[in-house]
Amino acid sequence: MESVLPRLPFQRRGIFDVPHELRAMQSGGDLVRVLTAAGDEAWLVTRYEDVRSLLADARLGRSHPAPRDAARLGNSALSTAGPVGSYASEQEDHARYRRRLTPAFSAKRMRLLRDSTEEVIRETLDTMSGLTPPVDLHQAFSMPVSLHVICRLLGVPYEDHDLFRSWFEGLAGMADLQKSSEARQAMGAYMAALAERKRDRPGEDLISDLVGSGDMTLASPAPGSEAVLDDLSYVAASLLFAGYRTTAIKIDYGAVLLLADEGQRAALRADPALAETAVEEVLRLSSPDHPLLRYAREDLVISGTTVRAGEAVLLSTLVANRDPSVFPEPDAFDISRDPNPHLSFGHGPRLCIGTTLARVEIAAALSMLFERFPALRLSVPHKELTRRTDMMMGGLARVPVEW
């Protein structure tokens, strides 16, 4: 009888626990054949050194020569759920995107955004203070802060936030590929129209910069793939989604980690300089259930296992960030942990371009939140918090708090 492959995602006992299946796979050290949530076969990589090395390995890519035949993580049109881009020009396209986007995320621009970010946080905290607790911290704080900041960077009207959120829910949903694809197309069309307006009336924002550069052209769809949005619309929509959803999730998790550990919370209050290392620890412990998806561009050997060209390779930062060979007491929440070489932003050429902004935003959000609400506490037991397993990016279903 043919053995049944283990299927992702594995269950967790608690919201910050690592599934025991991943622990066992990491201890074994070998690649493991698994099924994704979509039911496709893939190779799962769990050891820190392997994951770190493969994140920078040009023999793995995001595109696939036959997109319709490629393994998928789930039934979502989100770019992290399946193949994306042109197989023939993936590396050149990625280099071009980085070249155009890097100036927008320069240290100078991030310094200018710091004051704006703190202003957004103060205004959001003022609004939150007028609410009657208990409130959902995600809805009242994490979401509006992260969405306001990324909208300001991109030059997107925050007034349309309800529209964005409906698209985000549809796009990241794991159950309905058609609904997810429709959300992606609607979001891209919105961005295309916004870019056209900025062509005539540019502002001091990233989309205006990209429109003015003239370097974002119409993308060529890969054979058999769905219609591809033009480069600028795709990049702008991706940045809006990642800048909102990912950052809001990290703020939620950071708040919960601090609320669950009075000693670490007191240490941060006594020494605000710990905010920077606290953010790194939050990032390390809040990796999503779903791994990073890559496709082998040629036959290669990983930890003694031959992976054939076109096969899917899953890089689990969730368990790599808890590898005991790299992180002493890997499950402990220690805001003074240093060094902390986590892989939450990736590694190598595909290192997340928004790392500086995300770090500034999360550190300021957590510090200012607990300064404003020193008596902040969860309004339900910690063990009652639940993760969203229906979404590609994960996150917590609710974070009810009172003060």
C-alpha cells in the first residue's frame, strides 16, 4: 500500500508553538516529501542552514516553465501561493524591480517616514482611547496603523481602506481561487487607474516615482498563465498588500507576546532601547504556518536528496527560526536576544525590500502602544486566541484587549 504523505499545514498546540511534525523533520535533517494545502507534492526544507542557503540559491525561483502544472501552496491567487512571473526573464525582471524600488526605501526616505509613522500611531492611539473596551487590537490599532503608513508611502488614498480590506480578504483566502483571482484583478485595475492619474498629477510618493521613471513596462504572460497586470500595477498592489497585511500581523503578535510575558514587558518599559532587539525577536517567533514556495530551475541535490527541475521546494522559516543549533532556547521569548539572525525577511537577493520600514513601524507601534496604555491586557485567556488558517498570510483571528 502506498504511504500517505504528511499534509500542510500541521496543527499547533498554541499560537506560538512549532508543530511536533516540523520538529521531528528538522531533527532528522533530511528533506521530506509532503502535500501542500492544495494537495500538491513538494519537498519541505526545515534546517536553518539549508533554508538560509536556498533562499539565496539562483537554482530556485518563483516562476515555472509550465505554470498550470506547477504545485501550489493553496487555492489563492496571492503570488506566494503559486508560480509568478516569466520563467524566461525572472532574474532580469527581479533585478529591474529592485533597481527601481530601492531608492524609494532608502535610509533617507525611511528617516523622513519615521516622524510620519509616529504621527499616524499617535492619532490611532487617540482614536482607540475613545473606544469602550474590550476592543479588537487588530481592528482598532494594528490594521489602521499599517495601512495608513503604506498608503502614505505609495500615495494611495486611505479613504478607500474598506475597499482594500475586502480585496485583501479575498486575495489571501485559501478556499476559492476564482474569488481570489477576481480580488487580484480588481486591486490591479485600481492601481492602474491610480497610476494614470499620477501621470498627470504626480505627488511625493512611490507610485508617482515609478510612473515618472518610465521603466515599468507591460509584463509578458508566461505560456498558459492568466493575464498578467502591467509591472507597475502588480508591484504597487503587492506592496500595498504586503505593507498592510504582514506588518499588521507582526504588530498583533508582538503585542500578544509582550502581554503574555510580564517580565519582558517590564524590561522593555525600563529600557526603551530594547525596542530594536524586541522587534527582531517578535519577527523570529511570528513566522507563518505556510512556508516559502520555490521551484527548482534545474536538477539539484539538497541534503543528499535529488530534487528534479520543476519540482516545488518549500522553505519553512517557521521551524528554521527555531533551530536549536542557531538559537539557544529557541522557544523562549527574549527581547534582548543578540545576535538574532532570523530569516523572517528572507535572505540574499530576495531579502524583503521593506525591512527598514517594517522594523521602524513595528518598534514604534509596540513602544507607543504600551506607553499610552500601560495597563493594557488581554480580555480573554491567552490560550483562547486562535490563528487564521484560512488565509495565506495567517495571523490571529482577533486580539481582544482592555485597559
